[in-house]
Amino acid sequence: MASLTHQTPQTHFISKLPLIAKPRAFSARVKMSLQESAPSLAVVGVTGAVGQEFLSVLSDRDFPYSSIKMLASKRSAGKRVAFDGREYTVEELTAESFDGVDIALFSAGGSISKEFGPRAAEKGSIVVDNSSAFRMVEGVPLVIPEVNPEAMKGIKAGKGKGALIANPNCSTIICLMAVTPLHRHAKVKRMVVSTYQAASGAGAAAMEELLQQTREVLAGRPPTCNIFGQQYAFNLFSHNAPITENGYNEEEIKLVKETRKIWNDTEVKVTATCIRVPVMRAHAESVNLQFENPLDEKTARELLKKAPGVYIIDDRASNTFPTPLDVSNKDDVAVGRIRRDVSQDGNYGLDIFVCGDQIRKGAALNAVQIAEMLL
């Protein structure tokens, strides 16, 4: 249940900036998640930022499992990974990795997903894939559990029948968590989104480089620019996704197409501008909405208060609204700046500002919630 919340602003010294959440230490409560009758798991890309977050979320939510395989590239094979008080050896990902695996969580990039996702499904594994490989493939559910759980109806673990399920793009998840309750009430006719996306969306190496650049610039040294090819610290720039023929980048196109598929509405008009900002792990989004039916501010607030996975930070008197630090390492999406769009007549338009943790709800948490629906 969401609530109107005033939160104390958080501050971090650079040396303490949160990069990747560590899997939780072993406890008696976590022991209960290891069960002989539970599904067998595999985590593909376990050494990456999202892979590590998979482990953290699985532990936090006591996800039941009978066994778990830690899978990654040949380069990472042999590394040791801690999970639920035990150490596991990372195995090289091969076609045989999915023998006896019920649920496979993938976050190793689109090319790996395209190669190994269908193979895993053929062996009877249900693949929850965090890449863009299958999102727009007809027949593959694209799922946000709080938004469209019906899309994966009939898919269950333990039946020996494999399947592919796609995790939406992080910016789409964070946006639609806040917008869907409003859409259900008044039907969105047009949506304009501007995103302010964190380093985590480009992976652990980008997060480390942002930290390194910040230290270098503050010390008066030239910044190391291996990931984006330009200074990131104390700067922002158009999202680094490739630009398409129509001038939109691929990140913006994802938000447009994925929204239509998730809402099962090919008529909704969506446009987006995606920007990379020097923030560690949580995205922010400014969203302008035009509705077919009237929706006033008060009703919008009530809808958002009741929305699962959403909470409100909207204190005009103190000028307190959502920030990336508010939601870093948190499950829920924060929404604020809720106001009528004065450029539109009547109550047919709203502006909102949304923040969500890109690694958590934008990736790992959403995937694990999908996996929970398979049980």
C-alpha cells in the first residue's frame, strides 16, 4: 500500500557510493529457502551487476530453491560466489548448463540470450530474460507483475515445459509502475517521457568509471573515458544507445514499443527523450500525460497511494520530491510533482516525476517477481 511520505534526504560521500548490493549474509530465516521440493535455479551472468542483484533479491525474498547454478562466461568460470551462507563456483555457460533447471534468470546481454535462451527453453527451463532479445517477439510475454500478470497465464515451473519470458527495459518498468494506475482509470492517450538514467544501466564497469572519473576530476586529472568515450562525471549527455534512422535512439524506441505491448494498446501515443546523468544506480523520469477521460490531482493521488510497489514523495511546502538517493537499493518506485498540466484544458493532463532503482525494480526484482509467479 503506497502512502504519502516525507523522507529525510540521504547523502553519501563518494567513497561510500552504493554500487552493487551484496548478497545478504546467512541467517536462519534464509535457510528456509533451500527446499528439496522447490524448483532448481540457474543465474546466467551471475558476476555482473544485475546478476549479483539477482542473488541479493532471491535472498531478500526467501525465494525457494532446491539447487542453484552460477553461470557466466569462460573468463569468469572458476570464480567463487557467496549466496545464502554458502560458496558456489561459477561455471562456464554451455548448452548443457540447463539440464534439470526449472527456472533460469538471464542477464548476460542480448547475444548470449539469443544463443542460450531458446536452448534452455527446449530443455524444459522457463527463462526470465533481462535483455532486449525477446521483448518484441510475438508470443513471448513482456511482463511487469504489478501491471500485466495475465500475460504469462498458464506458464508454471515444474511441469517440464520450457518457455521464454521477457523482462522489460528498466526505464519502461519504472515509468509504467507509476503511470499504469492512472491509465487504468482515465486511459492514457499520449505520454511524453524524459528520462535521466544512471550509470548502472550501462553495467558495473560504467558505475566504477563514474566513481573513478569523479575522483580524477576533483583531483584535477584528465578523466578516464573507456565506457562512454567522453567525460561522465559532472556532465550529462544523450543516452549512449545507437541512433536509429528517425533520430530516436534505441532506448527511446524501447520505451515506445514496450509500453504498447505491455498495455496491449497499439494506439497509445508515446514519445521519449533519454539522457544519461552522473548518478549511480537509480533512474528518474519526467512524465507528461494526456488522458481520454478526465483525471484530477486528488484522484490521481488516491490511485497512486493504493498502487502496489509505488509510494508518494510530494511535499510542496518543503519542496521535497523523489530523488535517486531516495530509491537506491529500494524495491518501490517513488512518484511526486503530481500536478495538472496547465497547457491542457480541464483535467485531461497530468505531470509526474518518477524515480526507481534501475538494478532492482528496473531489472533484478522484476525478474524475481516474475519467477515467483511461476511457483
